Amino acid sequence: MFGFIFSKFSKDLGVDLGTANTLIYTKSGGVTINEPSYVAVNMRNGQLLAVGHEAKAMLGKTPPHVVVTRPLKRGIIADFEVTEKMLRYFFERVHRDRSIFLPRPRVVIGVPLDVTEVERKAVGDAVLAAGAHEVHIVEEPVAAAIGVGLPISDPVGNLIIDIGGGTTEIAVISLNGVVTAKSIPIAGDEMNRNIVQYARDVFNLLLGEGVAEDVKILAGSAVALKDQIDVPMRGRDLLSGLPREIIVSDGQIRESLARSVKAIVENIKSILEITPPELVADIYRRGIILTGGGSLLRGLDQAIADGTGLNIKVAEDPLSAVARGTGLLLEDKKLLKDVAMPMSDRMI
Ligand SMILES: Nc1ncnc2c1ncn2[C@@H]1O[C@H](COP(=O)(O)OP(=O)(O)OP(=O)(O)O)[C@@H](O)[C@H]1O
Ligand SMILES: [Mg+2]
């Protein structure tokens, strides 16, 4: 009886705890939370000042006693306490619209490939500490593949590439399992660092992280564009110490990002080289799907197509693929049992 009432009102949650963005999916609302993974803390009293968009907007603009942190680095929890606080805040926000008592949620959450058992356990513990009563952990590319509707349970090779903030995850999936895969720490954050480095080397201009990201999104590209894009880039002149604005073209930004684009393409090729031939034949026929915010870089699909000779498709709404996949797994107990990582058995 109570079980029925609880399941009727319970809000099970699909969570994409990303280096750059955290998304939470609920059955009734779809993607309900979509916020940057940033937290602002008052160091004088340990109080949480802001989370998500509000905290990201404070980046580089805080007085000394306020610290804006990103609790995840390369998809892995770097600060357990802050991650737990951030998750708790988001879980409570999902439930805020309900006045009645709600049971603690069941959570499906993604982790990058190649995480150690200790890192995986930290994710599970953070979710439980934030208020969940049950947690299931899945590999992010598997969740992304489910989120975009790839037939991962079939005996066919699905090549999915999730280019996030912290990592690029390349995975060949067949029969609900990852056959060959690689996770590299070259993704959106590294591209931002490439632009910061370029501005420093070429213009003696010191850029903030946020400015570099804006420039990347406004003018970044992996291949030559039809129409030139010029954007202002504002920072501090390293020689005079004064504020300065420079107009940069898409060609200059492309030059700064070339190293990262090349590394992504080369790593995809190296995965294809070690993938069994039957699966490579499927991938040749079916192409590659890109997810994650990094896949929105202009022409990245073209650069990967040129490098591999394969058809590339950027998923619809690539930023929410992992969250949608975890949400679908909440509804499909059998598939969840097949794809969940073994450690989740010990957590429930
Ligand atoms: N239009 C765009 N062009 C280029 N990059 C973009 C664009 N939009 C978003 N990004 C980048 O995508 C990244 C965030 O993607 P996403 O939310 O998928 O990462 P994440 O899941 O938080 O990270 P990870 O999976 O590595 O833990 C950021 O680095 C952001 O700058
Ligand atoms: Mg991600």
C-alpha cells in the first residue's frame, strides 16, 4: 500500500554530474535541472552562497573570502564535500514544488570510463549523502548512447563520442557492453585553456576562463568557415598591466584549438584500430554519433569525418544525452541491471 503511494509520488532522478554542467532528469518533467557545476562558498563560515549559473557568474569577481569552485575535475569528484552540497541543493530544488512528504529518491548516475573503484564509490557515496536511498552507476557513453536511442542491446557496433568539459569519451558499444573505449582529458575545458594560452603567447593578453569560453562558443571552429567571424577578446595586457581589447578572427581561434581537435581525431582513429573487424564494419555502415557540449564546436564533425572517412552525426540536443539516458534507465529495470556497474549492487 505504502509502496504504491511512494512510487506514485516518488521522483526518481537521472543525474549527469558533469565537469562543466549538472543535469537532472525526472519522469514527469524531463530535464528539470540544467546548471553549471559551480559552487560559491563563504570561507568565513563555510556557508553555501550560490550554486549553478549564479555561482558561475561570480567566477573571478569575488572578494577574498568567497571562493567559487568546480567540485569535479575531468569528470571525477575532486571535492567530495562540495559535490555533496551541490547535489543536495539540486535534489531539494527538484522536490521544491511538492508540499507533501517525499521519499528519498532512487538515482541513476553516469561516471566517465576508466574511473577507479574508489572514484566510483565516491560518486555513489556523494549521491547517498545528498539524500538518495538507492544509487545505480552507469558509464557515461553508455548512458549517452541510450539517451540518443542507439540500439546498444543489439549485436551491432555503435561508436559514440561524448565530448564534455573535462573528458572526451570514445566508446564502441555492442550487446549492452563497452567493447573498446578510451577516455582522454582533452575536451571543452582544454579548448578554453588553448585560447588562454594563445592570447598570452600571441597578444600578451591575460584572459579569464569565462572570456575564453565565450570566444570559443562565438567564434571557435575546427575547419575553415564560409563566413569569417570576428569577435572582441578582453583581458589584461601583460606588458602595461591595463585592460585591453583585441579583435580576433575565427582563423586565429581555429589555430589555437587545432592541437585539441587533432588529439581527438587521432584518439578516435586509435580506437578504430583496436576494434574487432565485424564491429568496424558496422561502424563504417552506421557512422559515428557525437554528444556532449564540445560536439557543438563548429566543423568538429567535419574534421572527424575528414580524419576517419566515416559519417558523423551530432546528436539532437547533445548536451542532455547522458541525462536523458539515465532517465530512460530509471524506467527500464532490465536494461539497468544489464548496464549498471557492479558496485551499485553493494550500494542498494
Ligand atoms: N557551441 C559550443 N561550441 C563549442 N563548445 C561548446 C559549445 N557549447 C558548449 N560547449 C562546451 O561544452 C562543454 C560542456 O559540455 P558538457 O555539458 O557536455 O560537459 P560535462 O558533461 O559537464 O563534462 P564531462 O562530461 O567532461 O564531465 C564546455 O566546455 C562548453 O564550453
Ligand atoms: Mg558529460
